[in-house]
Amino acid sequence: MSFTLAIVGRPNVGKSTLFNRLVGKRLALVDDRPGVTRDLREGAARLFDLRFTVIDTAGLEDATDDSLEGRMRRLTERAVEMADICLFLIDARAGVTPDDEVFAEILRRRCKHVILAANKAEGAAADGGVIEAWSLGLGEPVALSAEHGQGLDELYRLLRPLADEFDEAAAEDAEEMPETDVAIGEEDAEAAAQAHRTPTPERPLQIAVVGRPNAGKSTLINKILGEERLLTGPEAGITRDAISLRLDWDGLPVRIFDTAGMRKRARVQDKLEKLSVADGLRAVKFAEVVVVLLDAATPFEQQDLRIADLAEREGRAVVVAVNKWDVERHKREKLAELREAFDRLLPQLRGAPLVTVSAKTGQGIDRLRAAVERAYDVWNRRIATARLNRWLEGMLAQHPPPAPGGRRIRLRYMTQVKTRPPGFVVMCSHPEKLPESYTRYLVGGLRSDFDMPGTPIRLFLRSQADKNPYKGRRKPGPSRLRKHIQGRAKP
């Protein structure tokens, strides 16, 4: 990415729509009401042959206090400082407003490269607003329609020379850096073979932080980042988009998703909240490790259990973190209660890491990182077939399978067919008759004997008769069999 472009402007001028147009995906939530976007969202943009990073920002509000609008404005001002180019968007149909004039003056002082664009410029009704935009003193305005993709060629014409300028500066910096020659020796062969499951900056570990509203998800991620990157506050439901951020977490390359708080489905009536929850559910599906964040004051409520069960059903590695531990007085007694409730209410995740943290003070963040890394390693674990079958023989000897109708079910062979999460296949006779309790017995043995606590384990039962090519074919009756023999018999 040669440069960074920040899209700024008043609420509801079409910033998120243009962001989605440039990245080619519906990443940002879009709605007719103003103020939908609150956090900064980054994406890889493409405009013809240009490749760059684009930042979607919250609407610029005329507020400088500690209110929600004031905190949103400070985040947007920070994006202006981070960006190489600012694309200042106004509403061509509304014309230039007093707020537009104030923000244009701010951008003129803080940003070296500012491009002015008049959005919603489709149709003759927007011509007056495009002409009026000249009064802002930011040069020729680009007439855009983010909804219909109009005016992007003109935007490209203005970005092209700036992109060349940034490319030349990057090339000069690269020439000044010393060259290094790194060779991979034979001793690194095993490490190279495992590279597909070791997080790298190019393919970082995907982490989703989920939980109920006001559990402290954004505050926790800010503490991990070491900066106020996400919007936080005492109000519940501040986060709306599933925002992803890349960072190096003490040597571990990660991409962490901050998601909107998930309430009970019956309480979610607002359309925007439904979109926010759906965005968070997609983040869970794309994640590799899911951190379920609980509030220490009210842990393991019904919605917490649903969220944790969702992550397990999606086959993700799960870490349970209990936040606001700094205000807990009786820590030892509370921790014992949490572990007992965890084992009782979430038996499908028995053994998963349970970490106490404080997003406000940073207490327990190092333990959370270690738990995430261990959960990821277990999630990727592969067991040799020979070890599995020796283990299976011992399990069968200790507790033989049942014999429904007097015919014992024989478990003949076992192998691991996948990881992420670990999946196993057992070849047996009459798999449909094997009770669920015996399957749980095998899964529990796998967890304890191969040190795979908490991770989802998938166990599939297959019958060797499934390989019979004649299975399912209709057997010939006596008359058909007689005709077949007579037809082939010699006279």
C-alpha cells in the first residue's frame, strides 16, 4: 500500500458508502440515519491500478467535550494525523454548511494533501452544491456518487500524481536500508514445514473479542494496543462495526476484531443493532480464537452461555476472560465460584482457559496472551495414527462398547482427518447404534490423554460397509436370477 487515504466529513454524507465502494466489499455498516460509523475502520482499497489503505471515520461533529460526539471527533482528528491524504466529503444536495466551513479550515491546517469531493452528485439537483463547494478554498471539487460509482475516474486523476510522489519517497527509503541475505538451512526444515500454522505478519492469528454490551471489549483491545484506538465510554452499545486491527502482541502477530455487544435476540428490535450483531457473528466465523469477555459482576448470564456455545459450534478455539477483576473484593472465593459455574454450565468447553483480567488497569493481559497462544496451538494439534490406535485399544479394553441386540459394536480403526478444530474418524460396525454417551467417553479421553482441553473436537463414525460398491442396489429376485442364468447358459 503506497499511501493512506482518510475519508472525513459531516455525518451522513456517504463516507461509509464510498469506503465500501473503494474496498469492493460491504465492510462498513450503511444506514440512512446519521452517525452510524463511530470507530475508525481500515481497508485495502483499489482504484484502477492504485492500491492504498483507506480509513472510514466517524462524522465530524461540532463538539469538543467528553461527550460521545466529542470522543468520536477526537478519533477522526487522529485519523487525519495518521493519513497521507484526506478526502473531504460534503453533501452536494445539501450544499456547503457552516460545519463544512469549520472542518475545511481544520483540514487546511492539519493535512498537507486534501482532496475535496461533493458526494451524491448524481442528477441536476446537485449541480448547485458542486459549484458552491469552490467557496471552501480547497481547489476544484470532485463530483462523486459513491452509491452509483460515478466520478471515480476523476478521483483517480487527482490521486495518481500523489501516489507517484509517495512511491518515490518509499523507494529512496528502501535504498538507504542495508541489504540482508537470509538463507534457510537444513535445521530449519521442520520449522518451515510447520509454517502453515505459525502466525506471521502476512497471515496473523485471527482473534475475535465477543460478549454482552458494556463488558469492556473495546477498552480491553485499547489496553492491548497501548493506545486509545477504539471508541470507549460508559454508554452501552458504543461499538457498532466489527473493527479489525493488526498488531504485534509481544511477538505474536495478531489481527484482533472488536465486535458489537450481543443482546438477547428478543430484545434486538432496531435495524442497525441487528446489522451490528450480524457483523459480529461474521467476525466469529472468520476468527481462529474467540475471546468471550464476561463481566465479573454478572458472569455466565444466559446470553454469555449462548455466545460461548456459538463459538464452540463454529469450531473455534475459545478463551473465557472475566473483566473488571480489579474491583472484585473477594477474589479467591469468586474465582472458585467462576470455575465451578464454568464446568457446570459449559461442559462442552470443559478445560478451556479461564482468565481474570482488568481492561482498565491491564491486570492479567499477559496471562490472556499466553492462554490465546496455547488455545491456538491445541486447536492446530495433530496426532499420529499409530498413537491414536494404541490409545483406542486401551479405551476399548477399559470400557468396551455396548452390544445392542446381543451384537457387539466393533471399533476397528481411528485416524485424524483434520485440524482447526481437531477432527477424527472411527471406522466401526453399526455406527448408527453407538450411543451418544460412548462418543462423549471417547471425546473426553482425547481431551485428557492428548492434552487438548477446551478446544472443540469433532468425532465422526463411519462404517466399513460404506465402501461396498453394491451397497444400496436392489438384490435380484428368484425369477430375475433364473432368467439371468438361463440367458447365459449354452444350448
